[in-house]
Amino acid sequence: MSDDDAFFEMFEGLIREHGITIDRPKGTPHPSFPVLIYPMDYGFINNTQSQDGEGIDVFQGDDESIGVVGVICSVNTSNRDSEVKVLYNCTEENIRTALKMMNNGPRRGILIRRQQNI
């Protein structure tokens, strides 16, 4: 197993062990910016902690058989922070949708793909 795959496998293990909570289902507004509507299910890996003190963020896609396909590394000048967003069960269309959301307003994100799941 390559170091790159081991990185993504660690996210897979956290999801298997702790599960995901979708606290912002597709079509719901962002709690702080109600004009921003979530275009897909968004939540976090239970019992984890990210840089913001909350759970590790997850965009959950439409294909339940894919697993972790990559991460989006983001920076937000409004919040003055950066985070990792896990892309779980995401199709190519889901990936484009998540990237579009993350490249809006004061945020920018880049995609790091898991090579075996392309």
C-alpha cells in the first residue's frame, strides 16, 4: 500500500468505525449564510476533530459503493482558516458540485484525488 493510499484508507477506517452524521442535507441552507444552499449531503465523521474543533467534514455522494475518492483542501479568508473535506461515495458529478461550492465567495478549494478510485 502506498503512502497516498494509506492516507485515504485512514479516512475509510474512521468512517467504518465511527460512521457519518449528515447534519446539512442536500437542499438545506448554511446555518450562517442562508443564501448558500447545500447542493449535496454534508456532514462529519462521528467522534473526530478537525482544525475548527468540530468533526472531520464530509461531502457524501450518490454512489454507496465507491468509498473515499479524495479530499478537498480549502482556505477561507472570511474565517481565516483552512480545512479538509472528505469526498465519500462521490461520483464525478458530485466532485464537480462539491468543488463548485468550495470555490465560492471567500473560499477556495483544491482537489486531491485517490488514484485507485478515479
